[in-house]
Amino acid sequence: MLLRSAAALLLYLVAHMPLAALAEGLAAPTGRVILTVEGAVSHTNAGTTAQFDREMLERLPQHEIETSTPWASQVVRFAGPRLSDVLDLVGARGARLHATAHNDYKAEIPVADAAKHGVVLALKADGRYLSLRERGPIWIVYPLDSDPSLVEAGAGDRMVWQLARLRVE
Amino acid sequence: MKARASLRRGRIAAAMVLIGLLAGGFGSVWLVSSERERAAEALRTGTWIVVQAEVESLRLLDALAGFEIGDVDRQEMIDRLDIFWSRIPLMLDGTDSLAVARVGHRETAAEILGELPALEERIATFSPGDGSYSALRRDVDSMRARLHDVALEVLGRRSDSGDIQRLLDSYTLITGWMVVALLSGAALFGMLLRQLRRSAELMEESREAAAAAARSAAAALEADRAKSRFLAAASHDLRQPLNAAALLLGALRTRITDRAAIPLVEKASYALGRLGEQLNMYLDLTKLDTGAIRPEVRATPLQPILDSVAAGFRELAAEKGLRFRLVPTSLWIRTDPDHLERALSNLVSNAVRHTASGGILLGCRRSGDRVRIDVIDSGPGIPEDQRERIFEEFFQIGNTERASEGGHGLGLAIVDRVLRLLGHPLDLHSELGCGSRFSVWLPQAESQADAHGVGDEDAASRPAAPREQVRVLVIEDDGLVAESLCLVIESLGHRCVTASSAEEAVTLTAEGVPVPDLIIADYRLPGLSGLDAIREIRAMAGRVIPAALVTGDTDPGLRTMALAEGVGFLVKPLSPDQVAGLLSGVAAAQEARQVPAQTGQSLARRGSVEVSSMA
């Protein structure tokens, strides 16, 4: 009887876990960690944080943003997972993200931006992986060209390159 | 009902003019605010990318040093190289790179980018203790130094032309409109009021007119507020990036373990600080030019103003090893104390900045019904052909080296504007290699303390300092008094030797120091008195050397005694002009090859004039 109710409880818990988290099980990264998400997150794989290697991020649906930026004269085709998918995956509960880059640049990003603008955590530019030297391994990309109001709203400051950590608040 | 019709026509015309003016004014506000944002943004990011690149080069240096001593692993060092590397293309491509291109440094950035692959190879094979560290360090530091120069140039260029200039042009345009709108608002207000009084029978219309006038007054007030808001916004937008850069450099300073890099960061911090100061000054200047600042002239004692100016610079002067002396006064003047203090502070700031050794003297004297405030320094002096130009914005003597030491081009422009606003003339005396004297003339005011005014009336008619150089022996036991006296003497182009006692003065003369042309001695000295010293030295020289006795007490017996011996008698505190008077008297005598004794006599007479004016 006890065993049966324990099994039922287990089944209940499993049934209510978010599907993505279940699929991933948020496995521990096997490669070099390129992104750490911390703060108000419910699914973690390293202490209180969720860590990702590149492979984990590439397993999510990949999206493209083709846009010009203030930092280059050419239009660039960025590709990577959506920020909103990553936040769902770690069970983020908060309104603000604090992004920190490898060069210690910090920016605050409203969580609402992720869904509203389809913000992408770009891993590639024009089909090539972004190295640290090319402002990778992750570059937060807004579709600047498709929404002219973004530049005025300060999206440029939120396009953090060399992204290392996200803290959810 | 003819009056009623004409009033209506006048009102319609007035309203149309006012609407036109306000529309024009706000149209220019709109035009200009987008321009302002663009300029502020360019300033923020354009400066930022070069400063950031230099910062990353410093962090790379830090990582190399850390790797050499085993504090940092290879991956972290390579990451640092990559982060540094990622900064360089930003100076070559994209909107931010325009700032670099404008100062002609695209090649510098391209050159650094070209050197990076070789550097990468060397870093890849670098291992701790293999002897390659110092060469790596040197080469990265050379990149850093080049970036530093670019950063300073971008900062410098932007501060004195380009965007700020454009911003100011925009600002001038908008304030021009505001002033026109304000003036016409006031004129319309007056006109409407006059008509209102004239036509008592048109009570109905009068009420409407009054309401219209109130509306126009409110609009004018709003226009004035808009101007203030614009100023505040402009200063905020420009200060913010500067502040951020300064903070960043400050944080960086604490992280550097490479000793050689520390002074460079400090230099950068200093340059940023100066830029901020310059910006504040520019905003002040703008406010002055547009009449946002209005003086409030009133009778006020001078001493508190001088005290407050002095308080701001004593420490700075001491840090530079300069003497700073403030001559006390009991005079009252008619001025706006805040504005005068600002002008004097700028003068003193300038003096402290440009004086490498010696000191600064701040004092005043009365001349007729006017008061002259002097700021005297023993700095390098100002060449004749540049005396007009130093009052222009952004003019400075010398080269950029000088600028990085703290010269700036705005202080005197502000002084000039403020003093014009107050109606106080400014004049300048300067001797190359000796020093400069800036003098501000103000009207004297009546005061309670005025009953015993200090000063000698014949000073104004004194001849200009002759070219003859006078050797002065100062005998004074108070080191500071002696030094400041010497400072004044040297600033007038003469030479000065000091002795702290009568005995020392006599010994100096006996040891073959050239016989002085003038002795200025304190009466009260440890041991023999100043008068004794004068007698002794005159006896040794075998002639009556011109001399003056300076004393704090006004004992009439002492005065008589001194005058009887042909020794001038002066009461403390000595003003720089009294000293100048003494020196020009002696120099004139030398020039005219007069008998020294006569000069002694004339000095004695002058001394008696001084004393009688004290009574």
C-alpha cells in the first residue's frame, strides 16, 4: 500500500514537471561551460545554477536574426537559441535579467524583451561559430533592423557580447 | 467703438506674432534635441571604445604577469588576449569608429590589429620563466601606449571642438529663440496692459486681454524653464559617460600589479578629471553668455570673499610646494560676491596651475574710490603677443604637453565674461620668467570699517617699474613673510636675498654677497633690531643704502628715529604695491644715477606719506 502510494506520488511529480526539463533532465554539461544562469531559477545542474555547454544550447530550436548593428558596416546573420527557450528550460521566475560578459560589461534586460522581440542568444554569425575574439561565444542579439524603435529604447546597450552569466531576478 | 475695433486688431496681431515666435522656438527645440542626443551618443560611445581597448590591453598585461608567476592559467591568458583582440575591430568598423577616424588614428588601430597574430603565436608558446615574458610585456605595453595616445586625442578633440561645439551651436540657436520669445512675451504683456488701462469703457475686452497677457506670461515662463531643463539635460548627458570612464579607470587602478602601468592609468584618470572640469566651465560659460546668470551687486566686505577663494587653493598650492599668501583687508566693495569669488577663484586656480615654483599672493589695495584686487604669481609669465588671446576660450600658451599638466583654455574666458558682467575692469602685468599679476578693479563701498581705510593715494601716479634690476636684502624672522615679500620682489623682476636676523644679514654682507641696493628690514628681530642691521650694513658699504623699516607697532618715537636716519618707515601689512613703489623709486634713482643718499631721503619722505595716511 505504501509502495503504491509512493509510486503514485512519483508519477504525479513526473507528470507535472515541465516537459523540456524532463527531456533535457538538465544534464550536466560535458563540454566547456559557456553560459551560467543563476538567481530565480528552479531547474539547476550545478549547485544553485544552471550551466550550459555549446552542445546543450544547440539542442534547442535554433533561430536566425539578420540585422545590421552599430558595430559593423555589414548586415550579419546571427543564429542561436531563443533567450525565452533558455529561460523556460531553467524555469526562470523573474522580471529582470542581469547579464555579465567576459569583459565585465553588465547590462540589465527585462525578461519581457525575450518573448516580445524574439531575442536570440547568438552562437553563430554568418554560419560560423563566434569565438571570444569575435565577441562570442554568446552574443545577445535583438532584431534591430526589423524594429526601428529598438535602438531608441536602448537595445544597443542590452546586446551584450561575450556573454558569460545571466542572473534572474 | 473705434477704440474697440483697433484693440481687437492689435490683439489679433499680437497673438499671431506670439504664436509664430513660440512655434519657431519650440520647432528649434525639437530640431535641436535630436541633434543633442546624437552628439551626446557619439561622445559617449566614440570615447568609450578607445578607453575600453586600452583597459583590455592593461588586463592582458595583467594576465601575462599573472601567468609568468603562476597565478593565471593559460586559458585565462588566451581569453584575455581574445577579449583585447575583439576590441580592436570596433575602432575600424561601425559607427563608433568614426571618432577614431576623425583624429586620424585608423592606421594605429589597423597596425595593432596586424600585430596581433604574431603576438598570439608568441603567447601560445610562452611558458613561465622561459624569458619571453619581458619582450611580450614590452610589446603589449607598446600597443597600450599607442591606444592611450589615441584615447587622449579622442577625448581632447571632442572636448574642444566637434560635438561639444555643435552642441553649443545648437544651444545658442535654441536660447536665441527663447530670448526672442521671452522679450516679445514681455513686450506684448506691457502693450496689453497699457491698452487695458487706456480703455476703461471696454471692461469686457479688458478682462479677455488680461487673460491673454497671463497666458503669454505663462508661456514665456515655460520657455525659460525649457531652457533650464535643456542646460541640465545637456550637462547630464555629457557628464555621465565621463563619470563612467573615470569610475572604470579608478577600478582598474586598484587591479594593476604592473607598476609601470600605474602612472599611465593615473594620467588617464587625471585627463578625464580635467575634461570634466572643462565641461563644467563650458556650461558656466554658456550660462553667462546667454544671460542665464544675472549679477546682484551690493556693498560687501572683501575679506570673506578672499578667505573663501584662498581656502579653495591653499592645499593645492601646498601640494605643489608653492607658498600661498593672503593679505588681509578691511575694505568694503560693491560687487556680486558669488560672481567675484568665481572670477578670483579662476584667476588663482590659473596661477596655481601655471606656477612651478615660488608662490601665489592674493591681496588688495585702495586707490582713490576704487579697490584693486591682485593675484600675483611667480609663474612663467605671459608673452606680450598673447596677453589678449589668453582670454579667448580654449586658448592656452604652449603645447599639448602643457595641457596634460593641467592647463585649460576656459578659466580666463570665464573670468573675462564674469568681470564684464559685473563691470569690473581687469588688467594684466606680466614679465616672462618672473611672473604675472592679474588685477581686478572694483568700486569701493562705504562701511562701518571704512573710518580707518588703508592705502596711499599717490600710488596710482607711480611710474611703471623701470628696467633697472634692484638687489634687495630682506631681513625678516618670519619665514613666510620673508618668502612672500621675496615673491613680490621677484615677480617685479628684481632680485632678493633673505636673512632671518640682523646678525645673519651683517654676516652675509661681510661674506661678500653683493651690497644690496635696498634693505627692507623688520624692526623686531631676535637679537639686534632691524634698524641696527641697516646702520651696520650702511657702515660696511660706506654709503647710505636706501632702506625701509617694516614694523607692526606704530610707535611715533620709532618712526621719528627712522626718518631722521633716512630710513623709510612702513607699517605692516605691506601691500605688494607698497613694495613695488619702493622698488621703482630705487630703480628710478639708479637709472638716473642719483646719489644714493637722495634716494634715502625720498624714501624717508615716501615713508612719512605712508604713515600720515594711516593716521
